[in-house]
Amino acid sequence: MQVKYVKPLLAASALIGLSQWSGLGLAQTADQLYKRGLAATCANCHGTDGKGVVDGGMPLINTLTSEQMLAKLKAYKSGALEGTIMPQLAKGYTDEQLTIIANQLGKKQ
């Protein structure tokens, strides 16, 4: 007889659990994933969180503040700063996306 009540109890527990992910909580998670995803595009050359790749020959970007990083990214985008691949990459992002990347990877003061 107790078995009859197990399924409704599990369903109720699942609904309570799902309600925690609904609304603002889920939106914040999606926003965080978007921001982390943008910053992750830098990892191929600059390593995870900008910490570098051993013998990669790329600058360590984790030493830059968010403001310094954003200034460099915008300079690459405008052509004021030359580079091999960075000018082309930076042009592929909006200024808002460059700001997100700089805020995600830049050194926090």
C-alpha cells in the first residue's frame, strides 16, 4: 500500500526542485554561462583563465586588469594595436562582448 504514494511523492519533490531553477535563477545561470563561454574562447591561445600555455608563446593575460584588457581588446579591434591574429578576432566581437570578456578574465583589484 505504501508503494502507491511513492510516485506522487517523487513527483512533488521533483517539482519543488525544478521550481528552484525557474525564473530569475535560471536566467542568471544562462547569463553566467554566456559570459564564461565568451571568455573561454580566449583559452585556445591564452590558456584557461588567461594563465598561459606552457611553451605557447602567447602573452599571459591574467596579469591585466579588466580595464587594461578592455583597452587592448578595443585597440586591436580599431587597428591601433597590431598583432598576428588578435585584430581579426577582436573585430568579431561587439564592444559589449569585449567588455564581458575583459570583466571575466581581467585581474580583480
